[in-house]
Amino acid sequence: KLKMLTNISNVLRACAQRHKCDTFKLDEAPATQVVMTRDEGLQYYRIMQTMRRMELKADQLYKQKIIRGFCHLYDGQEACAVGIEAAINLSDHLITAYRAHGYTYTRGGTVKEIMAELTGRRGGIAKGKGGSMHMYTKHFYGGNGIVGAQVPLGAGVALACKYQGKNELCVCLYGDGAANQGQIFETYNMAALWKLPVIFICENNRYGMGTSVERAAASTDYYKRGEFIPGLRIDGMDVLCVREATRFAADHCRSGKGPILMELQTYRYHGHSMSDPGVSYRTREEIQEVRSKSDPISLLKDRMLSNNMASVEELKEIDIEVRKEIEDASQFATTDPEPPLEELCNHIYSNNPAIEVRGTNPWSKLKSVS
């Protein structure tokens, strides 16, 4: 009897949506009552804390000029990545834009590899050649720096999934700023015609660079933008909302019904990139209000504590372990050597054919000149 009661206390039954799930051209909707086990909750908490701490460390290293170039941070949007990954398989495929550190981690990359890539070191996930915007793992295709360009690429991956008949799908992510790109609408058309197994996900963090969605889009109902593609709009700050909506969308794709569009209403705490302070077009009070009322990690933590699924001490222990992992990764990222110069032009082709590529290996010429 005691064992049975313990098992029951390890399960949370809660409303998966704090806000109503809006649907478009759908007869059904995602479940509003969901089950989350204690183990799942602790796993989601650890992953989100790792992503948050990793981005905060990246912020610190950038300000110290150890990380250079472009750097777009994901803190505030952790529930999107964790909820999506909880509802699909690692054998499924995922492609996103340049705010990609979190997805590199959820797709199998390590904190050490990601941090080393940010600092341009040999132990980075792209051998120090990709930087913040260009990270890849198996079934994860980046990290793409051209706004909106990953959307047609993702449809191509979905076409391959359908062609190979493996019952896999592609999750194709883009932001509210990219949502106005013409190539996205062309992709909607092709995906609907060919009934491709693709989930188009607009991570609406309210600002495309420094422009609010209201100033950039005549219609901010991004989940309806597919016109002939069904859509969902859900709370992207609640990991359970995202998980259940993604499960629903994945079932839609796997059943052969074609593409589906999701809008995740979320928020980024940092500016568009590290070169953007993020407070010239929005107030500090706005940012603080989101942090205090809708933070994805705090929402999950409060939910677990109020349902006796974890103790404060357990969660603090996870926090300590995560901080240590981040510090160890940071130490590696600042001491690992940079890739040697002769590595710069390697891996142009995946199979490294024995051919001469004009202009790609000038170093010997430079030596002879000097």
C-alpha cells in the first residue's frame, strides 16, 4: 500500500495549458489534462537549467571578449526546446535558425562541445569552425545564419523522410521575424501539395531583432499563416503545453495528413544578439515582468514543489551539479587549443575527394612569397 501511494505521489496530473490553445482548421486539439512523472519533471528541470546556465556563461565569456562574432542566446525560451524534444524521437529531424545552442544540446551535443565551439576551439562540436550559428549533430541540421533559409531546407528533409518511408518527420523552426519571408510561403505550398511530414514551428518571442511583432506584421496570428495548413497557438513558456501540442502535431504528420503549423508564444531575455542590449525598444520592466510571472524554469519548479514531486533540496542539488558542469565546460573552452591554420580548408567535401580546389589552400604560396 505504501509503495502504491508513493507511485501515485510521483505523478502530476495538471492542466497543460495556462492559456487556451487556439486552433486553426482542426477538428481536434491537444490534450488539456496531461500526466508528467516525477522522473520526467526532474529531467526537464535539469535540461532547462543546463541550457539557461550555458547561455549565461556564454554572455559572460562574450563580455570578456573570449567569445567573438555573432552570438544569439536562447535564455527564456527553454520550454520550447525541451517540450518539443520530449514529444519526438532522436531519429526524427530538426532544423532551426541561428539561436541554436539549446537545440544543439537537446539533439545530443555536450555542453563542453558547445562552449568550445563558441570560443573557436579544436574540441568544439564543429571543430571550432562553425561558431555560434553553425552547430550540427546527427539529425540536426543547424544553426542557419540566413533568415528563413532553414525552412525550405527543412521541407527537403521532410521530403526525404517521406521518400524513404521510415515514418520520421522534420521539425522546422523559425522566428516571428522570419515569418514574413516569401520563401516560407513557397515552402508551405509545396509541403501541403506533397503532404510532407513537417512541423513548422514559429517561435514567437515578440521581437524580430528590435522590431515588435505588431510593427512588423499586419497579422500576428502566425499559426494561421499557412492558410491551407492547420495550425496551433500555445503557451511556449510552459513545457507541458509545448510537449502536448508537439505530440499532437507529430501524430498528425505520422498519420499521413501532411504538414502542420505551430506558434509558440515565448520570450527572449537577452537582446537579439550580444551586440544588442535589448532595452532600447522594450523596457526593463517588461523583461522583469515576464521573468517574474512566466519564466519556464520557475513555472516547472513551482508546479513540482506544489505537487510534492520534488523537494527544494533536490532541486538545489541539481542546480549545483549543473553549475559545476558549466564551469568545467568553460574551463575546457578557454584552454583547449585553437584548430591549426592548415585545418582551415579541410572538410569542404564530406568524402574528401582527391581533387584540387582552386584558391582553397593558399598557405604554401604565402610562404614562398615571404
